[in-house]
Amino acid sequence: MARRAMNAIPDPFTPITSEADWDDKGWAREAEPLTAAPRLGAVISIRLDPDNAALVRHAARLLGISNVEFVQRVAVQAAAEALAAEKQTE
């Protein structure tokens, strides 16, 4: 069997020393802006003691929704009420 010649792969850790080297790599000159998908939101973690966790599970089950959806609804409702009450005191 004939052996194929192996092309040497340049060291990827060799620093770029000129703009020409940068262009040879085909790298972008400016970073692309990052955008999150609209469906993504903030993650807020909470810790509940066992009694409160059971209370949330039971209430969610009664409403036929997940624990997460229950906590989301209640948190948003409470936040809206707190902001409305703040506006009334101003």
C-alpha cells in the first residue's frame, strides 16, 4: 500500500501577529450581536420548606396545572398587585 503524504496542520495556538494572518483564517472583524429567542426568559430559583412545597403542589394539582406554572402565575400576580399598590401611595 502506498502511503499518503500528511500535510502538517499549523499549531492552532500560534498567535496571530498581523491583520493578514487574521484574514487568512477567515475570522470576522466584528463580533455578531447575540440575541435571545423571545420565548426565553429569566430563571428565578426558589427554595421552599417541605410544608410550603406540599401546599404549592396541592394547589397546582387542584387547578390542573404544573407546579412551575402555578408559581409563575402567583408570582406575577403578586408583583402586579405590589406595583399597583405602590402607584396608589404615590
